[in-house]
Amino acid sequence: MTTILGIDPGSQVAGYGIIQVHSNNIPVHKTHGCIRLAKSMTFSEKLAQIYKELSHLIRDYQVNEIVIEKAFLGKNVDSALKLGQVRGVCLLVAGQNNLPVYEYAPASIKKKVTGAGNADKEHVRLVVLRQLGIQSEAALDATDALAMALCHSLEKIIQLKTNTLSSLAKNADFRN
């Protein structure tokens, strides 16, 4: 069993989503939500809060792997720097817990989860809720994080099947 934590980093709201994947390769929703950071907090307090809450999630759900969106350069330099610092905290938490971190581009996540690399956030949300059987409403930040975890679980299945086929091909005797 693998427990995957998807993180949608943000300096105001950070989304998270946790799924478990058992030997049958079917992802099971465990939890999701948002770390909401008060505007009155200093930036260093926000980073500390993200660190603390992610640490609790990793411990409480026995997370094995972390998935985060690949960094992209925005037009607003200040926002990009803050996002980089939040990502740094996410990577620090992973490193301190000896957890591997996997990164995917936003279009790749959307393509794997919805079939369309240009899907909007609302479409991603609807597909994620349906795929995981979640009946309640969920914030876009949380469903983005769940989409990252789902994307990674699908990528692992593809890799497993590719490796199995490669192994079979290597061992096959085509001379007969």
C-alpha cells in the first residue's frame, strides 16, 4: 500500500489531498483540505504553519510519497518568490521525513486525470470528486492537490505495466 500526499502550494491557501493505492491499483480517498493562512500572519509565520500542518498530515496518515506541481514562472516576481519559498518548505518537510518528491507539470496532471491538458480547474474538480467517490463539496486548492496524487498513482501504474512488458520482451524467445 502506498499513501500519496498531493500538495498545491500557496502563500494564502495551500491545498492538500491524500490517497492510498492498494495492490489492486485503485486509489482510495483518505482526506483533503486547505491550510488557510491568516492575512495578519507574517510570511515566516505562514511558512511555519504550512510546515507544521504538513508534518502532522505525514505522520497521521503515514505518507510514503509526496507530489507537488512543477514550478512555473509567473509575471509577478514577488508572487513567484513567495511560491518558491512555500515549495521550499514542502520539500524540507519531505526531506526531513525521508520521503520521495515527484513533480508534474500542470498540463500533465490535467491530461492524466481528465484526458485534456487544458482542462479548467472546475472540470478537474468534478473529475477528481467523481473518480474518488467524494460526495461533499471541495475547494479547488484541495481538488488540485488530489489531482496531483491521482496523476502520480496513474503514472506509477503506467510505469509498472511498461516495466512488466519490457521484462517479458527481454525474456521472450522470438526465434521459434
